[in-house]
Amino acid sequence: MSASFVPAFGRRTTGTQPRSDRVIPEAPKQDDLPPALAPLHNAEITELREACLSRLDPNVVSLMTSDRLTIDVERLISEIATERRVQLNAREQRALAGELVHDILGLGPLEPLLEDDSIADIMVNGPDKTFIERHGKVVLSNVRFRDTQHLINICQRIAADIGRRVDESSPMVDARLKDGSRVNIVFPPLALDGPYMSIRKFGRKAIDFAQLVQWKALTLQVAKILEICSQARLNVVISGGTGSGKTTMMNAMSRMIHPSERVVTVEDAAELQFQQPHVVRLETRPSSLEGRGEITQRDLVRNALRRRPDRIIIGEVRGAEAFDMLQAMNTGHDGSMSTIHSNTTRDALTRIENMVQMGNMGLPSKAIRTQMVGAIDIIIQIERHRDGGRRVTQVTEVCGMEGEIITLNDIFQFEMLGEGPDGKLFGRYKVSRVPPSFQRRLTDFGLERAWKAAIDMDLAA
């Protein structure tokens, strides 16, 4: 069988010149702003903006749609500009009206970025610097806030929408937007250059394996195997770095869950997109200013075990809840899944062991490893490479124990071969033909032939 080739995305570099994807553009100057927005940052326009806001009734505005409010605000701007003899053309009036509506109903200057589906992450480093990630590349945008107070107001609105607060006495908060996008906010005095905000955007479309294959994140052969793993109710851990695509992979695998199954999800910030009708979603809660009322992931995992779940899905394992995850996987909740931050599939097991020990269980290493072998069937490793492409680099089976060492088998191992003329990285998967240790499970679900057929697929590029 020929190996499977996987190209990716990127830019070409030659010689000893620095890579273009590592060069951060300079901060935009006033002249770099779009023409309609350039005049909206002087003192005269600031007064016009404040006068317009003072004439709007908050009770009426809250009941209006965005389109209707835009029309009314644009008309009000025209009236005030005439009264104050401020010269604005129609394009400038529309731009100012749009800015005001975004401030009133949305997230101010971030709204255009949130509406852009090509942007995956938004990183605000103070009022004058907003970075975005598009197609795996981080660049500086020309979006900026009027001042620090403007940014503070937006941050506090996000926190207030989910019943939380962020200020100097409580300077850190994890929140989410109405569309499910995950937000982290840090305030002074912890943030030295003004409030910092990071938004991990929530995909509007549900992702499946066909889409991941199209994006070159994996081959059709690997996708078939992962579909079988989900259908056979194997316990899966998805490993990778920040922004590598772990949640996207979990969402894709979840599409193979049968609609009749009861699924309980546990997350710090809800972002999973499950399509099944019987899903119970649980989210952690931070402590109050008095230090009371915190509900941790471990609390929720324990609670989930009492809800008669068929599968338990933990958005991300970070601490002592790793022990409860293993217990859940070992007590009849087959098909459970979780994600973890690590660099390789072997490192993922080491991290889980360390997190169990963080819970002060007093268990010896061999006992913890025995638990892991009994609980975890498959580990999927995902990486984001320097060309911006996200790829599945390992699909590893947890086989068993030899002494105190966990034995693993790489069903797929991605081998990087080089960089093409267009700057795209390419490589191939090494495929293991060793029968998996869960062969009996495949037979019970009638998937043994499908597994063999997928392993024997010839996908030579």
C-alpha cells in the first residue's frame, strides 16, 4: 500500500530571508484607516457622538432591531450635524451610525471581526492593538478602540451578559459570547498596558470529517478510522496545543454518536456543537468575590455520573478531574471523550498521570497507569504547523502494560517530507497493520470489516 500524502497551507520562503509568516506588520497609522472611518477619531466627531448618545432613550433602543436602530441613528446624526454645522458626507454618516450601533447593541469595533468567518481568533492587547488569526496566521488589524475606557466598557458588557464581573478587584474572567465564542479578559493591575481580551470564535457551521479532509487536516483513510472509533464507542482523548483544532475534531467525531444516546458534556466555557437531541450541557462557575460558590469541572463530572449518561464528554481536562474522567470511562460510559494539552500521544498519558496525582489521591504510578490502560482506547494528536495548517499527526492505540510501562501502537504516524514550491508543507502517513487490541469491540459492533477496509485503502497522492 502506498502512503497517504497530505499537503497544507503556507507561504514560500527562499534563501536566508526571514519567513514572511513570522513578520508582524507595524501598527497602522491614522492614514491607514478606511476613508470612512478616518474622520471619526477627532474631537469634533467625539462631541457629535456623545450628543447623539445623550438623545437616545435606552429603554426604546433596547427594543429595536439593529437595522431599524441604524436608520434612526443615521437620521439623528444628520440632524445634530446640521445643528452644530459639522460637515459629514453620507458615507461618513453611515460609518458613524454603524459605529454607534455596534457600541450600543454589540461589541463596538470588534463587530466586523466577529462577522468575518475567516477569522478564528481575536486578541486585543490594549485599545490600540488588535491582532487576528486568519488561516493560521496572526497579523495586526487596523481595528482600535477610542480609548481605554471604551475597551473597559466592552469587556464589562461581555462579563455582565453572563452574570459575571470584571474590574480591579476581580481582574480575570472567562466568559462567552451569545454565539458561544470563548472569551478571556484580564484587567489592570494584572494587565500592564490596559485591558487584554482574547476571543476564540465559535464556528457557525458544524464541522464534519468531510470538511476536515477538504481542509487537508487528515486524509480520507484517517477519517474513516476515526469514524469507526466513534461508532464503536471507543474512549478517545484528543491531544494538541492551543488553537490546534482539538474542539473541532471532537465536534466532528460527535456526529457519529447515535441520536438515541444520552450525552452529558462538561466544559469550562461551553463551545461544543453536538447535533444529537439528547444532550445535557454543564458549565463550571467561578467563585464569587467572597470566595464562595465555585463549581469546578470535577464537581460537574461527579454530578454527571448520577445523570445516567451513555457518554460523558469533558471539554478539556486540566486538573484533578482527570481521575474522575478515568473512573467514568472505566465504569460503563464507553464512547466518552476529552481533550488535553500535550505535544505527543505519549506526553498525553504522562500529563493525565500527573493531573491525577495533583488530586492527592495517594495512588502509586502503576495503579494510575493501570486505570489509564483500562479507560483510554485511542489518543488523537493534532498539531498546528508553521505554515498555518492544522493536521492529525498521530492516531495511537493504548495497548496494555509491560511491567510499569504503557505500550502504545501508532495506527497512523504523520511523517513530514518537506515544503512545496508554493510554501505548503507536505508529508505522508505511516500506517500500522497490527490488529488493534479492541478487535473484539469492532466485531461486536459489526465494524471489523470496515476497519480492515479502511486500513487497506490506497490513497497515494
